[in-house]
Amino acid sequence: MIAHYGFNDASGDWFLTLDTDKCNGCGKCVEVCPVTILGVGPDEIDIFREEPVASVKYDERKKIRYHCAPCKPGYGSEPPPCVAVCKPGAISHSEGWKVLYGR
């Protein structure tokens, strides 16, 4: 299952995408997220799998516009920490990010 969490602002549409089919539930993304919006645990379960997977915490979903702004394309020269640490490639940021960083 692919989950999109995002918003629209003056720069366009922006999404954090989590592919739960690729997620192995390791939790490394949770450890490196500078604003701790990601979670892996009993509350973050893909209904098509029994194992916990990464997701944006329910209480943080409406705040993603503010919390993830520093990771938006154009704010830095490195991939966002959650994307960089995800070895299975389950996390990505909107298409603009993929073009900028070649992922």
C-alpha cells in the first residue's frame, strides 16, 4: 500500500510517500527524523500486512506542512534523513525531490 502525506503551498504540491510493501519496519526513519513525525508500532499498521510499518503519526498528519518544510526540495543539498536511511527505498518525497537527488 502506498500512503501519501502532503500539502499544497505556493511552491506546489508536496508529498511524503511511504510504500508499506517495501517497508521492513526497522524504525531507522523514526530515529533520524528531526521532528519525530514518523512512527513504527501498534498504531502504524498496514491493513494488508500483520507487521507494523512506518507511517506519519496520526496526530502529526495535519502539521506535516510545518514539520517537514526543512526537508522540502530546495531547502538543502542532501536527501532528507528519512529517505537517506531507508535501505529498502520505502520512503520518498514528492517527484521534485526525486529529480533533485536522483532517487
